[in-house]
Amino acid sequence: MNFKNVILKDVAKEAGVSVPTASRVLNNEKFVSDDVKKRVKAAAKKLNYEPHWTARSLRLRKTDIIGVIIPNIADYFFSSIVLGVERFFRSKGKDIILFNTSNDEKIEEKAIKIAISKRVEGIVLATICKNGDMIRSWIKSFGTPFVVVDNKMDLENVDFILADDIEGSFKLVDHLINVHGLKRIGCINAPLDESSDLDKLVGYKKALTENNIPVNEDYIKIGYHNEDRAYQATKELLNLKNKPEAIYCINANMLIGCLICLIESDIRVPDDIAVVTFDDCDFTSAMNPPVTTLKRIDLEMGRIAAELLFERIRGKKGDYKEIRIDSELVIRKSCGCK
């Protein structure tokens, strides 16, 4: 029998019990004998029975499904956040539906609509929206709890889990200045639509100004979070009359484009130009030379986001939090340290 056509009535008939009894067994309810449990479970296995998801969720008034919405599944930072969320909720007997928006606001809007229509119990959202009007209206209309990661927005009744981007950027650039005596430091950033990108630029400028180094806008280039644009941004930095002594990439994807450009241009790291990046990924320590960065916090961000969302799902009200996670420098050879 094709499992797609099997219904609860078929399982009950195969096991020789009533439909309500079969339902109680498959929903792990009490007051059913061990013999009946064995017969019903054996029948379900034999027939490849799968409960109808929608009917079950309506009956139990919960789906045990969490929506996770991220802008780029290929980005090491966001994929690790997803892993942190998934690990937590798997331990709680819940599954996730993952949506990749490809950095498109319209796709993000559609993903949120689909998640809510699927009756997810809550949503972890790494949003790229420039304002929170849409999310605000849906929270008000549907009451679905949200936890937003990596991007601070003007939203009420939402928990935020953020990296301390200002302090992290400051540490990296300050290290280049005070340990290695570098002053001409390029920054490959992203458009400032999201708070995390803006804060990383603020931290970069803060390190310069606190060390009495004028901010040179020619050294700030936009890499749009991808390798190709970071490659081009690096080219532009190398074409400057006074090319930078160091380059700070705000994420690991742009680091790849930057390093490819430097290799093709016969620029040695760190002898000719030092390089640092905000995100620590599996490959950063394996590069030649290994890249100086910040200790990764992505898994921790995902776990904390999941914990807060779980509290909201269980009915916690008020006391919404904004948690910023600091990170330590991971010193490797790309900055010039031995």
C-alpha cells in the first residue's frame, strides 16, 4: 500500500482496534495497554503510516515547527546561526523550516507569510528589511513570537541577539595600529542598510580617531557581502596612489575575494599588506597565512536566540531583551604577528 494513501482508519483496521484507540497510541496518550501499543505501532510501521501534519497540528494546537529565515545560506555566519538554533530545538523535540531569502526583501516578506501560514510556533529572523513596519503589523495581527538576530530595528515586543560589532571592529583595527604601527588601513564594508554593517564601520572609524589617525574615505569600499564585489573593492584599494598597509574585511565571504585579488596581484600577506577579518570560519585558520579574526560567536548567537524564542513560545510575556555578544581577538599570522 502506498504510504501517501494510508489513513488512521487503515492502521486501526490492521491492528484490530478502534480509530480513537489507534490515535491515542500514536499520540503517546495514556490508558492504553502495552499489547495494544505494540500492535498499533507495528501496523503503522508495516503500512508506512505518516500522520497528517495539518490535522495533527490543529488537534494539538501546536506544530512543533520553528521558522528560521536568513539572507544567505552560503554565508558561514548565518549557516552557523541556523545550526545553533536547530541543535537547541531538536533537543526540545521541535523541527525547523529554513527559508533562504537571497538578500531580497520581497522574498523575505514571502518567507514570513509562508512561515506564519504554516502555523510555526515562532520565528528566528535575520532580517535585511530597512524598517520594521511589516514585521510589526504581523506580530500585532498573528501574535507569532519573533527573535531577530544580527540586525537592530525599531521593533517592539521582539528580542534581539546581536554581535558587539563596534567593539569587535575596534579591537581588530586597534591591533593593527598599536601592535604593528599601521596607519593606512582599508575597510571593505557593505551598504549601511543593516545595523551590523553600520556598527562595524563605526568601530573601524573609532579605532582610527582614538589613535589620532584621520579617517580617509578613499580607504572605505563597499563589497556587498560577496566575493566578486570584494575582489573589485580590493582592486580599487590597490590602485590608490598611497595603497593601504592593511585591509579589514567585515566578513569571511568578502575576505575570500580580497585574498584572491591580492594573490593575483602578487601582493604578499602580511609582508606587503596585512589582512584581518571580522568572522572566524573553518577555513580562516587553514589559509596561508592563517587569518587574524575574532572568536566565532555564531553558534552561541543561534543557541541564545533559540532559548529566548522557546521562552516566548512557552508563554513568557514582557521584559524583551537586547543581548550583545562580545568576542575576543584570535591572533594569527595575516596581521604580521609571528
